[in-house]
Amino acid sequence: MPLPQDDGPMRPTVAKMVHQTLDEMTPTERRIAHILLASYPMVGLETVAAFAERARTSGPSILRFITKVGFKSYAAFQRALREELKERLESPLARYDGVMASDTPLPDDSGRDTLARFGDALAANIRRAFDTLSRDEYEAVIALLTDSKHALHILGGRFSRTTASYLHMYLRELRPIVHLIDGPTSTWPDQRLDVSKHDTLIVYDFRRYQPDVIRFAEQMARQGVTLVLITDIWNSQITAHAHHVLSVPVEVPSAFDSGVAGLAMTEALVAGVVDRLGSRGKRRIERLEKLRTASGEE
Amino acid sequence: MPLPQDDGPMRPTVAKMVHQTLDEMTPTERRIAHILLASYPMVGLETVAAFAERARTSGPSILRFITKVGFKSYAAFQRALREELKERLESPLARYDGVMASDTPLPDDSGRDTLARFGDALAANIRRAFDTLSRDEYEAVIALLTDSKHALHILGGRFSRTTASYLHMYLRELRPIVHLIDGPTSTWPDQRLDVSKHDTLIVYDFRRYQPDVIRFAEQMARQGVTLVLITDIWNSQITAHAHHVLSVPVEVPSAFDSGVAGLAMTEALVAGVVDRLGSRGKRRIERLEKLRTASGEE
DNA sequence: AGCTTTTCGTAATGTACGATACAGGAAGAA
DNA sequence: TTCTTCCTGTATCGTACATTACGAAAAGCT
């Protein structure tokens, strides 16, 4: 069981290593370096042959280049590139200092405490959620949410109900006919009466997918309702019936799954709705404000 | 000179292809999918053997997975991933072209779409929340939460109630006597009867600090209750009476404040409680599981 | 020019890797 | 139970790949 290799404290980026070796290189090696840095680091992840072709040179020249830069093998070189890439994908701030040959060190997690790591995991989850989210899918869901002609129903499981409720409260501010399906399961059949076939149902279904939630969603789907599913990457069975799926990571160093990315996605949806509604939504909110202060509530 | 092969107009992302195939997959394949998506797309760039090991499975299973997703070979799969990655890396740098020659000192986000920026803001909020959190304060709150001798009460505002409810549900799994103060404000005085002076009250109070929440918290504090406040950095008036304050950033590029960091902090608390309780908490959860399956519920 | 040194590609080699065939075994049906 | 089907890992194979050896060509030096 190989532990994730620790390449010692703070190795320099490959780009930097290349820069430092640059003046003791032969002409073709210089060309290779240039090709690598220009498409950094993609070409380095391909095979030696492909790399060579792009640099209009031969395999051995690539290998000599690699060893001169300081790697024991081409495999080691690729491993280093992947490591780098991984960090860069996870921390948007350190995005390009590799190529810039800047000396800002990459964040090094090893010294941080569990709390900080927990935070990092959450941040990474959010990042990943938005990275893997298809923009088309997102836009399509926003379109459904802003369509005030048809009713909107929201359903959540035991824990995800809180997130469902969150979405419900915000959407209620922004548009008419938003309905949260809540209360004990036994009352759900009644609530089904209010759902017509042109409506949309947003379902939150996360690990420990609840049979009652699944059943309800499937029945709705059969009834012709448009189904939007927000789930973890394991994906509930509902995926099969859903018209749109937004999946988010839930894993954190903890006994329980995290709902943070799910909430993040939910807020992104709300933000998207606000955006799309424009002044129309704004006016609605203002009207609501007035009503609230008038009634002296809160 | 081989042209860069064009795989037709706008092929879907690998992630999406995986999602679409997900429901016709076997358990092992699902696990593979999960591993891939969780570290997206880094494991996919490694060798089949490395990928297999990370997914605790065998090489052939990886290959079956790859073909089921829709790739002719592992090489084709990797090529697709690289293409994707390339686009993702290039888009924020479009204006950045002559990287080395450019004199712009720092890369910024202006090239990315609003969704990505939104995600960045959320991730940054979480990081800041944990960076500025005092470890002592955190530990002290955990101590209060794990103290099962005294009752615990949880209170939230209009929106933060969902987070309060989230905390409530998890803590209920982990310890006895946890009580969520909910329902309309008018019923709160009644619920106050259940609160004794050695209890702890967790209050969520965010911008648009609600008078009723503030009033309730203050009364409790006068009654001798230990007060824990979770709030945004602007801090509610309750700060004055609180024994412990955990503040989190709420700002995002959107019309509304974000509750994500608040939820993150909440989950960190739950994780801390689990940690502190150790096997004791574990046993309690197992007992609960049994009860639940026994009663046939969900 | 002729000799030496450096540079670089061709060709050969060994191996690590992806691919495949197959069988043990679990899960489900009859 | 027994039979069937579907999973999934082990063992094997063939090949594409990184790597090495070698020699031709270029560059540098006297």
C-alpha cells in the first residue's frame, strides 16, 4: 500500500526547474523547453513520442531534456507535473505562479491542523462542484426556476430537508407558487394532489437515499412532472428519472457527509434566478419588504 | 504534421459522460466513478494500475468502466481528459497569452464565468472562517456541546433556522437533550420554561438580525444560560452577552448573503463533537440505526 | 584542412502497461 | 436447494512505450 509519496519539503515547480536549467541546454533542448512552457503543462502529460513530434525532434532528445532538468525518468517527470496540476486545480489563487517562475511558495498542507484541513476539504468540494457542473445544465435549471407559469415543488430527505427549506424560502421571495413538501411522509400523498403535470419538482437526495423520497419522485416523474435532482456523486436511483442532475461532492474528513456543497449549489441557483429575473425580481423583493415592515413582523 | 483530431462539434465532458452512464453501472464501477469524480480528473491521468489501486479494485474493472462510459480505449479516455483540462487551464488565461513576456504581475479571475467566481467566493469564505477561528474558542464550544449533563437549546433566525435545524438533527444523533426552538415567535416564551440556568443556548444570528431572536437570547443570558453565538463578521448585538462567538463571512457576489460558511462552521462543530465523543458517540449512533431499521422507518 | 567534441537522430532492446480470456463466486430466480 | 446470470479478480498476452546504444553529422578548435 504505497503512501502518497512526499517529495520532501516544498519542491520547486517543474517550470522553475526548467528555467534554471535553461542556459546549459543545447538548441533542440531549448526548443523542447519552449514547447513545454508554451502549452504548460499539457504536452508533458502525453507520451514521449507525442511530445517529440510536437517539438519536431526525436524521443531521445526529450529524454535527455528530462534528465538534464533533473528527473530520474519520464515517469517521474509526469508525476511531478500531475502533482503540480492537482494543487493548482485545488487552489485557484496560486493559479499561475508555476510558469511565471515566481517564488511564491505553493500552499503546503502538511503543517495545518485538522480544523484547517476540514475547511480545505469543504472549499475543495465547492470548487469541484462548480468545476464539474455543466453550464448548460445549470442554465436549464435556472430557466425552470424562473418560469413562474408553472408551480415549483421542493422535496428533501431527512437531512437535506434543511437545504430544501433554504431554497424554498429564497424562491418564495423571488417568484410565486413555490411549495415545500414537508411534514411526515404519510401526508405526502395528499400533497401530491397539488402537483400537476407541467410542474417542476426539485429533489434533494443524498446518501442514505430514502425510499420514501425515491418513491415520491418516481411517481411524480411518471405523472409527467419535470424532475430536477440535486445529489451526491454516488447518485441516487432517481437519476434514471431526472431531467436534470446537479451532483456535488459530500466527502469530508468526518464521520458524516457534508451538506456544504449542496448548499453552495443551492445558493448558486438562487443567485442565478436573481440574475435572470433582473429588475422584476428586485421589485418583488421590495414589495415583500414593505409588507413585512408594515405588518411589524420580525 | 498530424492535425489535432477534432472529435466533432462540442463533445460532452468526461464527467458528464460518467454521470449519464452511472445508473447502468455495477457497484464496483460506481466506486470507480466516485473516485474519478472526487479527484477529478487527476487519477484519470495516471496509469490503469494506479487508478485501480486508488479505487481498491483491479485493472480490468477500470477498463470495463472506461468502455462502458463510452471510450474506445484507455488512451482515448486520457486524451479526452487532457483536452478538457487544457481548455479549463487556458480559458482563465486567454488574455494572458504571451505568458512569459507579459508584465501583468498577477493572474486574476476576470476571465472566468460568474459561476466559477461564485464558487471561488464561497471557498474563500470558508477558508477565512477557519483561518480566523480561534482554536481555543472552538474547543470551548465543543466542550459545551459534548457536555451531556446539561441541556442544549438551539435557535435561529428566519433563514439561519435551517442551519440551526441542521445542527439540531446531528446533535440529536450524538447526545441527549438537544432542543430546537422553533415554531412561531409567540410560542417561544413557553419554550423558555424548559431552559434552566446551567443550560447552553446556541444562537444563529445573521444580518437582518431579528429583534425577536435578539430579545430571546438576551433574556436567556440574563437567566444565566451559557450563550454561544454564530454570526457574520458584522456581529449582532448579541455579541455583548455571548460567552463564545464564532463569526463567519457571508459575502458573495449576489444579492443575498451566503449561509455556506455558517453551515461549514456548523459541520466543523459536529465533526469536533464526534471526535471528542469517540466510541461513546459511535455506540449511540449504532443504537439509533438499530431502532430506525427496527421501526421500519425510512 | 584534420582532429576532437558535442549534438542529435536511427535503430535495437527490454519492460511496463493496456488489453483479454477465463474462472471463481456472489446474487438472484425458479 | 439448484440453476442461471451477472460481477469481478487472476493470469496471460501482445504491444506500445520509455530507455539505451551507437553512429552520423555538425560545430568547435588548432
